[in-house]
Amino acid sequence: MAAYRTEDIRNIALVGHSACGKTTLVEALLYQSGIRSTLGSVEKGDTVSDFDPQEQRHQHSLNASLIGLDYQGCHINLIDTPGDPDLVGRTLSVLPAVETVAMVINAQSGIETMTRRLMEQVISHRMACILILNKIDTAPAHLQTGLEEIQTLVGPECLPINLPAEGASRIIDCFNRDSGETDFFSVAKAHTALLDQVVEVDEAMMEHYLEKGSITAEQLHAPFETALREGHLIPVCFTSARTGAGIQELLDIFVNLAPNPREGTPHIFVKGYGETTQRLLALPEADKPVLAHVFKVEYDPFVGKMGTMRIHRGTIRKGHQLLIDEGEKAFKVSHLFRLQGKEHLEMAEAIPGDICAVAKVEDLHLDAILHGSHEEDEVHAEPMDYPIPLAGLALEPQSRSDQQKVSDVLHKLVAEDPCLRIEHDIAANETVLRGLGEYHLRMVLEKMDDRYHVRVATHPPSIPYRETITRAAQGHHRHKKQTGGAGQFGEVFLEVEPLARGAGFEFMNKVTGGAIPSQFIPAVEKGVRQALESGAIAGYPLQDLRVTVTDGKYHPVDSKEIAFIIAGRKAFLDAVIKAAPIVLEPLVNLEVAAPNSNMGDITGDLAARRARINQTTPHADGQVVIIAQAPLAELSDYASRLKSLTGGAGAYSMEFSHYEPTLANAQKELVARYRAG
């Protein structure tokens, strides 16, 4: 049996912008709880979570890492996550595994790019959130300003649960205490604000509070959990991982106030597909069939492919038989691990609410559902809203003999990272690796070299343009082929019409009277989809249109599937050419952080790149954040340009926004290049 119950588990993801001190904070928590006898250091490369040589070399977390600690009868699963915006996918993937998100903020820098993005995700998924203002020893005079900035940018529900005192050298609890002085204002004021906020979610408790004028911590526990789940309260606490100030208090908050798996917002799965889908609440019941969600996949050099999973229901024991996804694949749990950084500790069983790992299961993948009953064959997780990877590098193996090895390694890397993609551009004859930014791709190439000893040549890839139509039109084609034997015959009439930008593709069948037998309609659609992929005027995929098959003819002997594939493709191209086709270019949302003194140079450079500046926000630390939209085609050299403009002090991130028609002269050039090729 496990040494603890589901009620004793706390699952907490430490997230935040790069350099806010998450990894050092984990070390301080391990030291304070007695798990480690000495404090690990990022600079020395001896921390529990940043164990990969690549992480130690760069002194930054590049992957999510699971660390456990036992404290006051509770087992706390901490997940240390990357903080660079380019690696946000590896951070978002762990959110379905936890009840509480601990958002770590650098007291010197305030709320940064990654923090804002993650807060949007936390709020949209209604997750309990705790804000940790870390590194308070480096900016004791600015902590009140930092708290006010948090309340302005996030909301008035962000209230301090403790406050720094004596120049940020120690922390005073404001939840259980109602008197005392701090560096800002009185404990009584903070205590009253917390009580007022918490009791608002429980009418009976509010009446009791108004009548009696006081309330105990035990009475507050249930409404406190409700306020956290509903986002009605976001506690703010203060720490210094370097000096240890606030670390004991943070541990107490995790144990006494953070929700356990029975108290957190229930995790929602989806059962079925299409119009028959049902929402399934996976309650942490030990005696029900197993339901677990794989939120991380990695290829460990010692144990092979390993999946880290959150158990939402049931108990997993060594020797159990588990099914994957649709139940077509099953495997025996030969090894069950508790992860402690790079250490794999064997477990006999794992209970609902816990996080563990299984190894040497090749069919595992990110977001896989593991279950113990065929009743869950159609259960799947609600997908996270990952940003679309747009930054790209075209890869060329150094020799023909390396092609298969490069392909194998790329597929392993893509399996580990939800924001990494491989594209094969047939028109340009390119294999393109796409990620969220230059740093993301650089780390991937470095990992290919370090771990797999594979090197590739790179060059900028072709821009992922798209094609669409601007008006409705009709198309027709008769395919007739007579040879010495059986012939081929198929005739198709269809209509095309534009859809709203981003709507994708729709195929409709309005053939009546059996003009085209129903068994040939899929062949027509197949032909249309072939033309969609290859494009009509510039060789780029077509999107945002509807195709309706209206009529046709067939021959009882000569009509075959291939005939209607050809007829469908050519009828579609006939219609598209008549429908005023255009080329679309991708636009990205761009966020640039740089010194305020460089703002003029940056905005001028962006304007020259056809960017639209939407917002500029100065920060107290002398930085400015510029939010803009720009065509991806104009940003191929932006990393080096920004470095030149800011002397290396600027940083940027981008994510896909939408497609818009490209400039007329650019379209003319793309069409001419396609025809010449």
C-alpha cells in the first residue's frame, strides 16, 4: 500500500518567466523539508530538477521535471517547468496534471511575457493559482510597487497571504494572524481583506462572519478552496529562495491551503466523438477502473521511451494490464516509477491523484489515455490550447546515409514536444522543423547533436503561404479513357465558394437521382483534397472554401474510383481558376521586450517590416513591451536585427495570428516562380 492517501497529495506546477528562480525555489523547498542536506545551485549545476547536461550548460530549465517531497504527512509533487516563451509548450503540457499552479514572479522584473501568457491559460481552465513574488532580497524597496502592479495587471482578487518584514528578511503570516507590522502595512488590514474575499463565496459563512465578527482558520478552509477554484482569490506570497525567507511559510501554504486531488477543480475528459460526445468527470476513486493521462513523453538514455502520467482514477500496480486510447494497444506495467529529477524510484503501486511514470512502452504518446476497461475506449483528454509553431528551419542531412537516422531522431524529438512539428514541403523539396522561435529550434538542434550525435545543415525555409478563393464559381470535368480493355469514365460538376478566414475546408454532396453513385462520392472528395494540398496558382495548400458536388455522370461498366478521383481533382481546379484565387500570407502576434531607450529604433524597424504596432507598455525597470502584428515573411532575420538594435538586451516571442492576402506584387512573383518551376 502507498504510504499516503489521495487526500495527502498536493500536485503543484511551478511556472513563470525565465530567471524568476523556480529551480532555486525547488532547491530551497527540498532543503527546508529535510529532503536535501545542502542547497543545490543552478550555477554549480547540482540541482535536482535541472539534471540534463544541456540545462546545466545553459543554466536554464529546458524541460519539465518532477520532484517529490514529504512534509507534515503530505506528499507534494512539484513540477519545475521551463520559463522561456519559446518553450511554453513544455510548460502548458503539465497543467492538466496538477490542481495548483504556483506562478513565480521575479520581484525585480515584475510580470513578464511568460507570466501573462500562463495567467491567461490558468484563468481559462479555472485552476487554483498562487502567486509567489520571489527574489525579494534583491528589491526590498520595490515590493509594495510589485504587489500593486500584480493587482493592476491580474486583478484585485490578488491579495497577500503573507507580507515581508524587517527589510524582507522575514515573512509574517496574514491568514492565521490578525496583528503585527510589516514593511508595507498592517497584518490586520491584509487579514481582513483575505477574510472579506473568502467569505463572499459562501453565504452562510458570510452571515456568520458578519454576526460574530470573527472566523476560525478551520471554518475558512472549505470556502478558501472554493475561492481558489473559482479564481475569486489568488493569494500572493513572498519568498527569497536564496536567503530562505518565506520558504517555511510557502511549505505551510502548500500543505494546509493548496487543494488536494479531491478538492481541486475536477479534471474533465471527453467520451465519444462527433455529436455523441459526453463530458466525463474523472473523480479520484481508488476502486474504479484506471483512468490516467500521459502529460509528458521523453526518451531516456537508460530506460528508453518513458511516459509520465497523472492518475485520475483507480489504482495502478506493477503487473497490471493497461489499455492505450482506443483499446487496440495493451501493455503490462513491468516498471512503475516515482521520479525525483533524474532518479527513477521503483513503486509497487500508485493511487488516484498521484503522478508516476512507466517505461519501455513504445505506443505511448503525449495526451495518451491509459485505462483498465474497454468502457473507456473512447475517452480522450480535452486538448490544451498550444501556440502554433511558425519559426522554421529547413534541414539537410550531411549525407544520404544519414537521412533515415535524422528522420528517426526528429520523430523522437517531436514526440517529446507539443510545439515542435516536422513538415515536408513537396513543392520546395524541403524537410522543415518548426518551433516557437529561434531559441526553441537552437536547443532542439543542440540536443540532436548532444544526445543522438546527429548534425544537419540548415537554411531558412519557405514561408508557409496558403491559397484561397474570393468568389463563388462552378467547375466541370469529364474523364474518359478508352484503351484496348476496360475503359475509365467519370464526370463531375461542382461549385466552390469562399468561407470566412480560418474556417478551413468543407465538402458537401448535393447530387440527386443517383447521377454519381454514392460509392464514388468519396473518390471525388479524394481528388478534391489532392488538389487542395498541391494548390492551384502558386503551389500552396488551399483553405477557407467549401466544395459542393452538384451533378455528374457515370458508366455502369467503365466508371471506377480512379476516374472520379481524376474528374474531381480537375473539376475543382477548373472552378478555382474561375473563382479569383489569391495567395495568403501568415501574420504573427509579436511581443518584443527591450530597454525603453531602444523603443524608437524598434518601432521604426517594425514599421519597415509592414508591422502594425498595437500596444507599447513601459515597465518600472526601464523596459518596454511592444505588442505588434507582422507578416512572418518579414521576420526571417529578426533575431539578429533585434540583437543589433538593442546590443543583445532585447528579446521577442511570436505566435500565429491569422492569414491575410499578400501584396499584389508578392503574389505575382510567387505565381511566376511556381510556373517557372
